[in-house]
Amino acid sequence: MINELDIGALKLVSAANRGTQKDFGDLLLLCGLYSLERLHTELMKRESMLIGKEFGTIFNVEGLPSGLANDLSALGNFNKATDRKSESNRLILTENSMIPSSWPELGQRWTGMVEAYAKSKGLRFSPPSRKRRWKNKGLGL
């Protein structure tokens, strides 16, 4: 059985490891239901109980800790999100979408959310520099 909190917690791992635009967009949507603090707390709770290969998931086959306990820097790594060859980096949003329609705006909104949360909890957040800046042409093709 899985619910939105489980999905949100695992999506944090996915964003930290894979870091596609879809991951960050999904997280912004999930943070509309639950706070980033709640998703992170759920991940930490899950990791404290379910560590080891027998508890691996498609996001973390080895079942290892995500590394997000004290350092959220990986949640600000957008270097893989700029690869336009990846389908997960070519989001096409509808006019009713609850997330920003451009990648730069989506990235800035997510970074601001993570930075504020990290600061409030005394966690490290020092994302790597981006490979290149995109022009604001939306998320579509």
C-alpha cells in the first residue's frame, strides 16, 4: 500500500539521484498537498525503519540511506534537468497546471522552498552551479 506521503518521500530520493524536470515538478505539486518538511520527515522515518537491500525500491535498489538527512544540496542539482534529450525534461503543462510553466521559474521556486526549509532546520543546502542557463521558453518542446 502506498500513499501520497510515500510517493513524496521517494520522489525526494528520485530528485536527489536522477534530478529531472519531472521530478522537481512532481515535488512542487506534492508540496501543494504536504509541506516539504512533512515529506522529508517521512523519508527520514522510512529510512530509519527500512534500510538494506531487502527494502530497496525502484528509486534506491540497494536500500541505502539517501544522504538527505543533514544535507539537501542534491535537491538543488539541476544539471541533469537541462538534458533536453530526456523525455522527463520535456514537460508540457496544461493551462490549469499548478506549477510554473517555465523551467527557470520552476527551478527557482523549488530552490527557494528547499533553501527556506534547510535554513529553518539547520540543514546544509549548497547546490552545485548549473551547467548552463536556459532561456525562458517554457517546458515544452
